[in-house]
Amino acid sequence: MITRARVEGMRSKHCITAVFTSLAAVEGIERAEVGMGWIEVLHNGRVTFLELREAVGAVGYGLVEERRLLPVVTAENG
């Protein structure tokens, strides 16, 4: 499962690093991409939006506008 969300309050590369590090501690996350004001997380489907919000909130930012998608399986990624 892929969850995309907007992150409020990010203003620098330090913010990106802090959010990424906090998400890395959430059990069930397989991959996280973090950019200025957004996250995209690939997870096992049992990770809740509340868990993501708490992880992002722990480093001082707000998580809004959740969007969940199923990953696309291709011949390349099996």
C-alpha cells in the first residue's frame, strides 16, 4: 500500500531529514520518500494514518490530506 500526504511546516532540508528519520522508526514501512511539504510511504497496509501523523508530529510537523493507493506491479518489480 502507498500512502501520500501533505506535510505542513517544513521549511528546509533539515525538515526533510527529520521527517524521514521519524518515519523510518514506524514498523511496517518498507520505503519512505520525503520532499518539501510531502511524503510518500510504501507500507504493509497495516500502517494507519494516525501512526504516520504521530511520527511526523513527533518532529514538529503536521500531516494532512491522506491519499492511499495500491502499488502497481510490473514485470520489472515482480
